[in-house]
Amino acid sequence: MLLRTLFTCAALAPALAAQSAPIQLQGQDADDRFGESIAFVGDLDGDGLSELAVGAPGKQSSSTQTVGTVSLFSGANGRELGVAFGALAGTGFGARIAPSRDLSGDGVPDLLVGAPDADRVVAIDGASFAAGNPAPLWSNDGEPNGQFGRALDSIGDQTGDGVPDLAVGAPFGGGDIAGFGPGQVWLLSGATGRSFGVLSAPGADNGSFGWSLANVGDVNGDGRDDLAVGAPLDDGVATAVGAVYLFSPATDAPLTSWFGRRAGDDFGHALERGPDVSGDGVASLFIGAPASTIAPPTAGSVLWLELSNGQRLAQFSAPTVGGRFGWALASDGAGQLAVGEPLAPASIESIGMVHTFDLRTASSSVVAGSQGEAEFGATLAWNPAADVSSSDVLAIGAPFFDVEFGSDEGQVDLYLN
């Protein structure tokens, strides 16, 4: 049984910090913002280990246009396997990445890439990417200025064609004026990229519904995956308190909802599926509220919920005012949680911190960034060990890290546990 308690970060065991230096991957050019998105995308090259995809939405092409890229790195040795470039300038290609099970029928996982500044999502063939020649399977364009592609997640097979489908957040879509809507979540066929449904914001206008997404598995027992949707500016119980809505994509119907406690909490900014706590086959859910005032003002917090009954399992918080604890979340799915605090501590140029919690033992640890204003911990991804001979890998993005002074190339640190 996992512990039901309150975790704080006031005195943390330095487990990660005491490890050997992390493996580091870096952007190559100024303003790349390498590491703005990171995801372990499954075994694409057949060696039994998951590859790592890293987005650099500020990367320029050879013609000096900012087209954005996604780079794929081997899970075995960290070698770069391939680079996918955005098709057009100024699209934000690579701002979001999500893994997907096989879409093309070749038995190899594929991946999803968001280009929210162009309101576009692209599915990329995993096998061709691992071979160094990434080929798009399809693309879909949302309505203008809705930030379609700001959030992505696979949602299992909702249409019955045997191919996993996906959800795409457009947190400013759905309004009478482009870019000023309450937010939407589009449901797309994994086979074709065509839309088969839209989830609309149940809350007030301009709540940024669809800012974050998390596939939480089958909660209502209908045999299909359900979806948690974050709306961090939702006015449900106070101004911009934030909300999270649980939906059944099969029926487009909200099942339940949760709200932040105080105005401006940013509740729902980040979501992460958690482990099955009670053994009933239903997952739990972590919800980030990086402007929450549960601890010092705007220090941030993370709520842990059991989805089968809505019980609050734990609240996590940090002591740093303005550190934005809860900005990013990652779980190994078996009882470990990583929480990004990219602006902490404010007293020493906001080098950024990442806190890890073992939910089974109530132990915790912290690792700090090495450079001010790099936003270390702004993005996270956790890859569990494939077997007893391999290691867990925690990837930590610092998209504004300066390889050269003031240049924002970006960096990703890989910690092996």
C-alpha cells in the first residue's frame, strides 16, 4: 500500500545530487530551446530499449528559418539516430512530443509532434525515424490561433479499428474570435489523423481547457481509456483557480472534475498518470498547480488523487516562493514521482530544481540545475528500467541553458538510477 501523507521538500535526502554527473545532450545553436519537450517514445530500433525524443522548436534550418526540430537518441548509447524538421517557419514544431503505439501497422511504435504556433500535429513513423530518415504518416491542422498541438496524448483505440487514437489540446480554440476561445480537445484517428470528436470546455470562457492532457486508463469500466484534461485558468470556484476534468472520449461526456483552492493557483497546468494504489485496476492522477499558495505564496504544489473514488492521497509542496513547483511532472508508473521547479530558488538566480519522491517509502531527493535562468526542470520524462540489467532514466530539460553566454541553446540531463 502506498503511503497517504503530506510531502514537503524542506529537508531532502540528496540522492540524485550525489550520483555521478548526468549524461548531457545539448542544443547546437543560439535560441534552439533544445529540451522544451522530451519524451521516451518506445523501442524504435529493436534493441529492447526506449529511444528519447527531444524537441527544439527554435532550431533554424540551413536557410536560417526557424522551423523547429525533433531529435531522436538511442536508448542504448545516446547516439543521435535522426532529426525531423518542421515543414514551415515559425510553427513551433517540436514544442510538444508524445509517444504512441504502432499507427502504421509495422509493429514499431510511432510518435506525435505538436507545432502549436501553426496549429498542427504530425505523426511520424518510428521505424523510419530510427533509421535516420523520419517520414510523416499524416498531419492535421486545427483552427487558427487555438494553439492546437499544445498538448498531446495517445488515448487507445476509441474507434474500434485496432489502431490507437489520440487527443490534441487547443487551449485557446473554440471561440468566436480566433485565439480567444475557452479551449477544446480534439480526438483524432491514429490511422488517418482525421477528427472524430471534440471535447468542449465545461467551465467558463478563457480557461485554457486542453492545456494539459493525461491518458489515465479505463476509469469508468467501459473497456476504453479515459482522459484527464487540464484547464489551469478555469474560473470554477474563484478567478483562474484552475480545473481538471475527467472525460470518457467514447461518449464525449465529463465523468467528474476537480478544482484548485485559491484564485490564480494554475491548478491543472501539468498532469501525470500515477500508479494503481488500491489494486482495483484503476490508475491515480498527479495534478500540478505551480502557482498554488498552499505553502508560501506562489510556491506551487502537486495533488495526488485516487481516480476510482476521488480520494486525495497526498499533497506535495515546496518552500520556495515563486519557484513554480509542479510546473512539470513525470512518473515511473510504479511509485516514483519527479516534480519540476524551474524557477527555484529565486535567491540564487533561479537555477531550477527537480524533486523526486518514492511514494512507497515516503523518501525524497532533489537535484539542482547548474545555471541561472536556464529553467532546469521545465520538462521531465521518466523511463522505467526495461529489465533487471538496465537502469531507470530520468530526463530533465533546461530549454534556456546557455552553452555559450546568453544564447539559449538548451540542454537535457539524463540521470540513471
